[in-house]
Amino acid sequence: MKLFLSKVREVLQAVLPIIAIVLLLHATLTPLTALQLGRFLLGAICITAGLSIFLHGIDFSVSMIGKAMGRTFSKTANCMILAGAGLALGFIISIAEPDLHILAGQVERLTAGSVAKWPIILVVSLGIAALLALGLIRIVRNIVLHKLLIGLYAIVFLLALNASDEFLAIAFDASGATTGAMTVPFIMSIALGVTLLRKDNLAANTEGFGLIGIVSVGPIIAILLMDLFTAGNITPPASPVDTLETTSLLAPFFEKIPIVAEEVLFAMLPITLIFLLMQRYSFRLSRRNVSWILYGLLLTYIGLTLFLLGAQAGFMDVGRTIGFRVASLENKQYLLAIGFVLGFVTVVAEPAVHVLTHQIEDITKGAVNRNAVKTVLSIGIGIAITLAMLRILFPAIHLWYILLPGYLIALTLTYFVPKMFVGMAFDSGGVASGPMTATFILSLIQGAASAMPGDNLISASFGMIALVAMTPIIAVQILGLVYKMRAKETMDTEFKNKTEKE
């Protein structure tokens, strides 16, 4: 019970700032109807309960399955086996990622069905699978992380030369959305097991970092290849929707229940089957452990269903409405201010960010304070969402104008920071965009884009998650430089003191 209550507290930390900001906007700039506000609050309850149950269930299911997989992988250094397992597991776990379902649903809605939800999910899952296999081979073969990342992003840059603005934004958003609450603990557990194959203890402690960063590149390449081979044509909706049209508080929730329940069942079924097969032929876990894992999978299903229900029927429609109305105000600076505040408070509350900051503080033995990490990340992601809002106000600012120099800076820094910070930095880019970013803030961005004149609705609506995923990579590496300088100062001081004593 204590563990579950801790999850509830974590989720409330993520949800309450959003509720507070919506209530403040309701009382000042964008008053909502009683029906809209009621639906939003009901959605918040569903999201809080669902995400708490989901995260609790993952601890008993996905994380335990990932650890069992890691222990199995640690018994073999055969790269073909690791690659095959990475392909299968990466595809299966990505399909169940809630943030990916939300993003794909948003793409389908904003493209009026010309880019359907499930093709996006399947293509992105293939990208995750391929890069997970490559990442596992990297650990075993001791391939230098920053060189592999530079090679992968070189491929991304080449593919992006002929990509449309719309698919470019969707591709980078998919990168941030796929490494969420389902994928991250599973991949980290596998990485921990595979690092046991390394004979050096230092590598076993640090080489697990970077796998999420590698995997995050997969969706970008996959979507850009999809654009290249299909010459995807995107058709925006005829007219944006400003207000919610339903007249019943509960009607949207009842309409979504069977749809969402079926989708989640389809998403959870593969990982359940793969666990049962591995249990029969490899894991050999005790009945007690198997029972806990099955119980955890059930909780994960219930929690994911509630979370998606609250997001689709409550949160996202209200987010779009507020975004539309704020962008329709005469003073456009409100849009920039709201974007920065949302980015600042949301990232502080993300559970994955708390885990990351603890890891950095522990590994650096306190040389880099976790509060400093959180502050830098908050400012960075606040700036990222402000930039997304700026792109809406000034359509001439293409996403590529920000991403290209940003990633060039990030990749250049890899040559100067301690290597363990390279892995942590690129991992942080994947974990920074959590459930609140993928639901409310993304909807707010889309609502604001729909209020602006012009034909850039789709390209302006996407790209925010891409910016949120980029800024932590730079921020954490800058902290790595700070750590490096402090370590050098400490060594110089110790050497000076030793010399003076002699």
C-alpha cells in the first residue's frame, strides 16, 4: 500500500500544476463553461487514478519481466541472439507505450485520417526494435557511444533533407513520445542485464546509460523513411474546432470506454504472451513471482485504460480549447508566458526526471547537485515550449532552424564531456517528455496553432515534443562540463596540498 501511495503522490505532483494553471486561466483569460470544466476535472481524476495504477502495475510486471530478460541475456554474448531478442522485445513493448498511442491519435485527428493511427504505431515500433537491437550489440561489442550517436544522427540529417515539414515534426515528436512510462523501465532493466556481460566493473555501472538515447533515434529514422517511400500526403482538417460540442458530461467517457479498452488489450497482449512463452522455456520463475507479474499486468491494463480514457475524453479537448482561445487574444505574449510556465512546472513533476536527477547526483557523488539539475532542466524545457509557441506566432521559423543547430551543439559536446554524461544526457532527452507533455501541453499547442491563419496547422501543431527532447541533452552535458571542471579543481588542489607538505 505504501508503494502505491508513493505512486499517487508522484502522479499528483505531475497533474496538480496543470489543474492549477487551467483553473487560473479559467478565472482570468479563458473562462470555460461548467460542462468543459467538469469534463476536465473528471479527466484529471481518471488520469491520476489510471497513471498511479499503471506505474504501480509496471513495478510488478514490465520491470520484473525486463529484469528477467536481462538475466537471460547475461548468459549469452551471441550477438545474433541479442539482436533477435532486441527486435522482438522492442517492437512488442513499443506497441504498448501510452504516449505513442496519444501522439498517433493526435496525428490521425489533425491529418483528417490521411495518416492513420496504427500505421504510425507500427512504423515507430519497428524503428524502436531495430535501434534496441543495435544498442544491445553496442554494449557487448564496446562500441563508443558518441561515435554511434553521431553516425545515427548523420543518417537522420540526410533523410531530413527531403522530408516535408509535417513529417519532420511528427518524426522528432515520435522520438520523445515513445520513450515513456512503459518503455523506459523495460529498456533500462534489459540494459542492466546486458552490461553484466562486460568484464570491467566500471563499464557495467555506466554502459547501460545511452541505450534509451540510441533507441530514441529509431522513430525518427522510421518516420522519415515512411515519408520517403510513401511520399506521404497530409490533408489538414477543413476547419479547426474551438469549443467542445457534446452536451453531456459523461457521454464522451462512455463512448471512449470500449474503444480504449480494446486498443489497450491489443497493445498488452503481445507482452503477456511473450512472458508466458519465456516463463515456460527460459525464466522458470516461482509460482509466486508469476502470480505477481500477472497481477501487475492486470493493473497495467486497468491503469492504462483509465489514463487514455481521461486523456482522450477530458484533458485533450480542454487543452485544445484553451490553446485556441489564448492564441485568439490580442496580446500574443500571453502564449509565450504560458508556454514557459507550463514547461517549467511540468518537467519538475515528471517522475522520470526525479529518477534521472537522483542518478546524476549519486554517480557524481554530490558534485552535481540534483536541485541544480532540476533547475537547469526546468529552464531548458520552459524555453523549449516557448520556442514551440514562437513557431506558431511566426510560421517562417521552421522546426529545422532550431533542431539542426541544437543537435549539432549536442553532438559536439559529446567530445568534451565525461563519457558517462553523454549516455545520461541522451537518455534524459527521452525521459523528459512524460504523460503531461504528451497530453495537455501537446493539445494546447495544437489548439493555439488552429487559431492562427495560414496553412501550417500540422507543422506548427507538432514539433513541441521534439524541442522538449532536445534541450535536456544539451543541459545535462553542460552539467557534465561543470562536473569535469570541478573534478579537475579538486585534483589540482589535492596535488598542490600534497606538494606543499612535501
